[in-house]
Amino acid sequence: MAMGTLRQIRRRIRSIQSTAKITRAMELVAASKMRRAQLNALAGRPYAEKMRWVLADLAETLPLIEPEALHPLLQRREVKAMEIILVTPDRGLAGGLPSSMNRRAAQFILERGVPVRVVAAGRKGRDFMRRTGQQVVAEFIAIGDNPGYEEIRPIAQVVMQDFTAGLADEVYLIYAEYVNTVTQRPQVFKLLPVEPPAEAETARVDYIYEPGREAVLAELLPRYVERQLYGAILEAIASEQSARMVAMRNATDNANELMRDLTLVYNKARQEAITSELLDITGGVEALKGK
Amino acid sequence: MPLKVDIVTAERLVYSEEGVDEVVAPGIDGELTVLPMHAPLLTMIKPGIMRIVKGGQDTDMAITGGFLEVRDDRVTILADAAERADEIDVVRAEEARRRAERVLEERVSEEELARAAASLQRALLRLKVAERRRRRTGLRPGPPGV
């Protein structure tokens, strides 16, 4: 075999080696970002829990209230239009996660018989919805790996406005539920109208409400919606990072495997080259001897 | 029995202390003082200063508003992470809408909806096919070109 092929193989090995280095680095980065997102999600849990308790307590008297007097965010209407918040990664290289999110969202839209408005949180979802001609009414791109509560609130603002304005009669949240490192599942969650949790653990406390039950409820509900959205987005980030981590690990493994195979091919080619050179030399010597 | 005080925001637990004697908070209807054996209470609080008295020592904390709950000698403040600047949220929400609107030109006709649905159906099918192919060849997702 000619020297040219040898050089080509060597170049190939070197390029795969640098690819493997990159994918390995991306794997490590994703792993640390994932841990960060998980910690963030845990840190906000006490607040979410308390809020659920209080809301459950407040909700006990809800059946006694006239439907028209209910807080706007609690009002159930006939569903003529829907809105979804589609939470997806901004970037790719996250295995099958972005496409399975989009697939779930597409299924959701096709299943309903009513117009569905899309609020895109993440580039992958926005691009998909736009490409397929869906009604993207608001988009939030570059939320980042570590968003603050402040950055999430405008998203909640959009859907609460649309809901109270009657542009959407139900609002759903579609995000990647974090099951474990290797499993993330698209999850559909009803955000509006708010369905107060029915939890017995509140153990029925007779609170004094100041300035009053209704006023507290009115202040609490938007925060409850925001908090749910925030929690879901943190979970989606953990899912994205762990999907990326696994994808990058697979890529690194594949690259290493390829490198092993190529090294074998390279050695074989090198030996063949040496053998044929030796043959040339001995052939030459034999020829001279014959004289 | 002394009080246990927790301050939590949507992002994290900010403060947690046991053995507190007295809490003075900026309630929505004026300043309120919580002593041990207080009746269960849920009140809104305004942005302001909260004083926590423990063993004769005062600690002042800036509070951005939210709720205060008292129950069984536990005081929990569900604090807003920062002062709620609702105008800022509204502005950002409007920006997000405008970004989307630039592409979306008032398409609500039946025909447009049908076309979008068809397009979605096709995309869904493509995704499904891609998924199946990936499973069959046993190719794991990875970056292109490896």
C-alpha cells in the first residue's frame, strides 16, 4: 500500500481524536449544568409546597362562590381556543429530545379540534412551529441554563393576559419531565384555568385572612402560575442537559471505537508497506546474485 | 414556646431561624407583631423592613412583599424574589409578542389553518420515520460527521 493512504489514515485518526475531545468536554459541561439545574429546582421547592397548601386551604370555599364571582384565573369556560407554552432547548446536540418535544406538541395540536396558539420558550420549538405554519404568538429565546424567576415571569404574563382576555380558554404547558439521567419524557400540564390542589395535608387550619380571603387569593394565584411555570422550566433545563450529556457520551464512545478500528487498519497497512519494501529489496538482491 | 421563622422565595430558602421571640412585619393593613401563640394568620405584606427579635437582639431584614403565614408557632414568609415590577414584565411580554408577530401576519382564515395542520401532519410523519430509521439501524443520536 502506498504511503499516501497511510498519511490519510493518520490524518483521519487525528481528526476523530479532536472530535472525541470536544464531545467529551461537552459531556462534562452538560453534567455540571444538569446538577446546577437540579439544585435550583430543589431550592425552590419549600416555596412551591407552602403555596400549594395555602391554595388548597383557600380553595375549600370555592364551590360556594358564584361562578361569575370567581377569580378570572379560576374561570372554566367552554373551550374554543387553546394556548400552549412549548418549552424546548435553544440548541441541538441533545439527542432526540428536541424532536420528541416537538412531536408531542404537534400531536397535541392535531388532537384538539380548536385553534391552538403557541408561546414558544426555546428556539427548537419556535423554529418547528414556525416552519409548520402554526400561530406563534410570542417567543422567548435564550432563556439560558440558569434563569432567574424574573426572566420567567414575562412568559406567565403573556398566557395570563391571553387567558383573561378570552383569547385562550385553556393554557397547557408542554415540557420535558426529568425522570432520570437517561429518560426524559414530554409532559403536558394544564396551567390555566388554575385547578386548586385538593390536599388533605393542610389539616384544616382556620386562618385569619388579611385583608380578606378574596384579596389574598387574587394575589396568590398569579404567583402560583408563575411558580409552576418556573419549576417546569428548571426541570426542562435539567432534562435538556442530561439528554445532551448522554448524547455526547455516546458520541465520545463512538469516536473511540472508530479510532480503535482505524488504528488497526493503519498498523496493518504499515506492515504491508514494510513487507512490500522488503520484498523489493530481496528481489533486487536476488536479481543481482543471478548475474 | 419560641417561634420558628422561615423566609422562602420562589428561588430558594433565604432565612431559617429557631428560637425567635418576636417578629414585626409590614402587613398590608399596617405593621403587625407576631408573638408566640399567635392565631393562624395569612396576610399579605408590603415591601419594607421586617424585624426579628431573638434573645433581646434585633435583626432587620428588607422584605420585598409577599405573604406571611403564622401557624403553630411557625412563621413562614413567602417572599417575592424581588420587588414586583409588573410594568417590566408587561414590557417584556409585549416584546416577546412583537418578535413573534413579525413573522405571523394575522392568519386566521380556515384555509390557512387547514394548511398549517397539514404541514404539521407532514412534519410529524417525518419525525416518526426518522425515529423508526434510527431505531432500526441501532444508530444512536450523536453529532453528524463522526
